[in-house]
Amino acid sequence: MKLFMVNNSKIDNDEINLIELMYTLWKGKWKIAAAVAISFIAAISYQLIQTPNNNFTAITEIKPASYSEINKYFVFNNLIAGIEVNTDTNNTDTNNTDTNNTDTNNTVKRVNVAGKINEITSLRLLNIYIDVLSSGSVIEDAIRKFNLLEASQYNNEQEYNEAIIRLASSVKILFPSVNDETNLETSYHTIHFKYHDAEKWISALKYVDEFTNKLVRKTLLEQYKNTLIFLERKQKFQLEDILVKINNYLIDYDREISDKVAYLKEQSAIAKKLGIVKNTIEVQTFGTQNALLSNIQTDSPFYLRGYEAIDKEIELIELRKDKKAFIEGLFELEKDKRAIEQDQTIERVKLALQSDLLVNNNDFSAASLKAITTKFVYENNTNKEMLVIAIVIGLIAGIFYVIISNAFQSHRISKKKTN
């Protein structure tokens, strides 16, 4: 008993021999490897018996309308690009008598209609298509229509609708970009969605593409309709403004003529009273080598012209049948009025919009989801973290097993020697 206690105290007091420990582990390397292998195989077996993971990320390209598709709108685009419309009649100058001026002083400013009505381009159609997709309403309809979520799994309709909204919001639309790793550019927008049933999602994509194009067409027509309404109202307001100005010109003319006739009658009465029949306004004549120059003093009283001339002027004024010919600036306003009334721009655009290109749904395509070329990236069913943990556990277990088994073996040998 004493001898055993002495041996134990010696063992406790001895320092750990690292070289001997490493030698022990090296001797038991196959046991350690076996423990690691057993742990690894157990982890793999556990993952294999689990329910298979069918989740994937579906990646679908959104391709813009082709050149042949956009070429259908060639006539329409050229129509709105080649027509001018009246846009401003506020530059009328009542003192402007230059009827030949067609530039900056023209009473009607004309600009290209393309500044008001946008052409149909591939980029414009694509942008509207993506905007409609981004709203989420079409995708929500597709989720309901193709049962991407089972309503029976939810307690009530509100929970079901909320789940649909969440699932629809998980759909991501990514812009073309350059991959930093491969340095390759993604040529098209792409739509990304995580799901587990490829067949259902393909069917949903086809529905989304068809319904989105219908909404794009509807949006496009509404945009043109609103633009035409704006132009019609603008033309109406312009015409109203010109009519007001014309009426004001006529009213002002009547007042000016009335005042003028009253003044002339007063001057005629003075001339008659003074016995001035003919014009007696003083004329100063200056002689030169080549001509005679007359300097009429116009600051003299008007009645000095004589009542015959004044009465004749009153007579002619009162005999005027067409007073418009004597209103300065009125002719320019009437030309502006005629130009607005005869402008057929809006009617021509309406006729163009009534063509089969925008009326027939089957012939319209703003962009397309190429569902058939969708790439499915499936999630890996193997949990790499679990395998690493299994290897570490097997390694630790193997090391402990080798150390403990070696300690027991050493203890048995020591015991035999003491006996």
C-alpha cells in the first residue's frame, strides 16, 4: 500500500513529456483517423435521411422588344416627330406691324410635337414593363392563380393575403451589371425568385409576362390619352385667349374712333367759327441747290387744317364698313386664331393610336420574360458546417481515446512490474 502511494506521488510530480505525448498520438493515428471517419460517416448518413431540399433560385431574363417589334411603330413615331403644334400665343404685340416676321416676334410660337408626345421606343416600353412588374400586383395575382401558396395552410384569408404579399415582395428585379469575378456584363434585366416547384413557377412566369404586357399597353394608351387631353385643353385656352384679345381690340377701336370723331367735330366747329376753310398750317421752305425742303410745323392747332379737310375725315370715318381693316395688330391675331382652329395634330395622333398596333393585344409586346430559358440554381442539401463539426468532434474523441487507452496500458505494465 505504501509503495503504491509513493508511485502515485511520483507520477503527479512528473512534468508532462510532450515528445512522449506526440509519440503516443502518432502511434494511435489510425485509431484517431477511424474516429474521424466514423463521425464524418454518421453526419453524412444523418443528412441523407433528412427530407430532400428542392429549394432553388430561379433566374429569368427580361428581354426588351426586338427591332422588328419597334419597327411596327415607325409610321406613328415619324408622324408625331414631324408635326408642329401651337403652344404659345402670349407673345402677341399690339404694336407689332411687321407681318413678315416669322421668327422670335411671331405671335404664335411653334415647336415640335415630340416635345409633348413621346415616341414609342424599346427603352420606354422596357421601363414601363419593369415598373409594372415592380408594383407586385401582377406577381401577387400569379401566386393566387397558380397556388404557389396553399390557402389551407393559413388560419384565415387575411393571413393568406399577407403571406402572398410577402412572397411577391421577395421577387427581385436586378439591373444589368458587371460580375466582379468573371468581369462579364449581364446584358439584360433579370428577375430572381426563391421557390421549390419549378413547374408552377414556369407557368406563373408565362402568366406574368402576358398580363404585364397587357398592363403596359393600357398604361401607354392612358399616357397618350392624358397627353392629348392636355393638348386639347391647351388649344382651347389659347383660342379663348385670342378671342378675348380680338374682342378687346374691337372694343378699344370703337372707343378710340368715338373719341377721335368727337375731337374732329370740335376742331371743325372752331375752324368754321374762324372761317378757316383750307389748310393754313405754316410751311417754311428752304432752298438748296438740288431740291426744295418743306418744314411743316405740326405743333400748330389742328383746326388750322381747315374745316373742309376735317369734315371730310369725319365723313370717311363714319362711312367705314369694315372697321377691322383699320385696327392695328388685329390681322396677326386672326391668323393665330385660324392656325389653331385648322390644326389637325391631335386628330391625326388619335387616328394613329386607333391602329391595330395598340388596339390588338396579341400584336403588342413591350418586353418578354423568357420563361423557357430560366436558370434554376438549387440549394445544396449538404450542410458543410455540420460536416466540419463532425470532423472536429471525431478528431477530439480519437485523441482522447488514444491518450486514455495509452494511460491504462501504461498503468497495467507498471502494476505488473511492481508485482
